[in-house]
Amino acid sequence: MSTSRDATAYDLDELRTAVLSERGGEVDESIPQLAEADEDFCAIALALPDGTVHASEQARVRFSVQSAVKPFLFALALVDTDGAAMDRVGIEPTGEAFDAIKLESGTGRPPNPMVNAGALLTASLVHGDDVAARKERITAGLSAFAGRALEVDSDIARDEHLLGDRNHALAHLMRAEGTLGLTADDAVDAYAHACAMLVDAEALAVMGATLALGGRNPVTGEQVVPAGVARDVVSVMATCGVYDGSGRWMRAVGVPAKSSVSGAIVLSAPGRLGAAVVSPPLDEQGTSVRGHIVSTRLSDDLGLHSFASP
Ligand code: GLN
């Protein structure tokens, strides 16, 4: 094991090769495109404050971002509503699955922006006079986080929109509670569009770095969101980002992060770096098995754990 704390000297290919022998986990089967994912796909990338990106093999292979988009949707919603989005969604962890059909008791708000109910709401709060304009704004906002123009996989977006029965159920429930302003179908449409955004590990690491570094993209220098928004989003990633696995994650890795069904994990280590690890087989909480192992190793070797004494 490397003892280097210098991210640029870290051998990410060695780490990738070592973790490929791990065979645990199951690939998500919610839509055909995810079910067909290559179980041996694995990529790791680190994005550093000086704008350099350090990556393993396969870090330019694209995949749909899925739930790793949720922190960025929350950030865009906060900006577009001048902070009012904070009152429209809770920020407490649920201890339940990402797609649990459950809202906050008493308020009818989604429990937090990292579960599906919350992301359906934050996607609906991104500005746009109609569905097409909202989707354009989501694409542009996510591209600013990534520092390059991102594209949507329209087949994935269509299938998620059509086949996402639990998301439709959640959106209807929020309509019934009066907490969702858009129609249920428009909210699912916007959210499916965001989940179907194609990224690679390098782009996702830069997105994570932008949140970790006060909202400023280290590659382009653009202030994508205000520092206070980035701080709020990273705080909620820390408590809710890995769903009902958030406690185990925080103990082992100690870095705010967001998991997703494509096997991607985006990490934001405040003031230090952004990282992305992707490998499709998932554990019971929907976290990439290899991603968890790699993130733990990176945290240990680079001294990233938030609660470890120096
Ligand atoms: N598109 C997926 C869904 O809404 C994303 C879920 C995830 O990545 N955990 O079901």
C-alpha cells in the first residue's frame, strides 16, 4: 500500500487492477442500458485544486451519471430559487432505500435532496419556462460543473421517464401533498434527463472538485455556484449521500460523497480534491462494491478522512 499523501504520485492503475479481482455485488437492472453494463468496467479519477486531473485507465469511458447528479441538481435549485429550495426539501437522512415511497411526516416534503423524492423536487426547481428550457438549463449547469459540454443519452432518458414507476409514484404523492409545483410527469421528465447525462470519471471528479473547492471549477476557473451553496450541498452529501449506507460510508471513508445505480461515486473532500470512482456491481444499498473499496483506500492513503486526527 502506498503511504504517499501526494495525489499526483498515486498509482491509480495499480489500485484499479487490485480491486478488479473483487467479484461481489450485482449490476442494477432497472433499465436495459444499466443491466447491460460491463461488470469489469472500473475507472478512478482525482481532480485537484490546481486544475490537474489524475486518472486511471478507462477514465474517459462514458456512463450515465444517475444519482451522482443529485448534489448538482440541489446546487442548481438553490441558486435558481435564491436559497428558497432549502425550505422545500428536508435535510435529514432516511435510513431507507433511495426510492422509498415516503415523504417527511407533517410537511409532505421530500426527506432530503439525495433520495429520489428530493431530486425529483430539486430538478423541478431548476429554472425554465417549460420542460425543454428546464432540461437545457440542467444540461448547461451540469456542464459548468464538469468544465466541458455534457450530452444526454436520449434512450436512457426516455426509458427512465417511461419505466420509472416509483418516481412517478413519488411525484404524484408530492403533488397530492402540495409540495411539487410541476406536473408529476414534467418532474419525472426533468429528473430522468439529469440522470441520463453522460459523464466519464474525469468529468465527474471535476464536478466533485467544484463542490469541494467552494463552487469554483478548478479547470475552467468559473465560479459555478456561490461558496455557501457548495458548503450546504457538501454537508448534505456527508449525511445523506450514500442513502442507508451513509453511516458505514462516513466511518470507513469519511469523505462526503454521492453513490448511484450506474456504479459511480462522486466524492468531494472539502479544500482538498474531487474524486470519482465507477464500477457497476452494487451492494445492497446501491453503492458500487469496488467504489467503496477504492474510496476507502484513497481516503486512507491520501489522508482524506474528515474525522481522522492529523
Ligand atoms: N435513475 C435512477 C432512479 O431514479 C437513479 C437512482 C440511483 O442512482 N440510485 O431510479
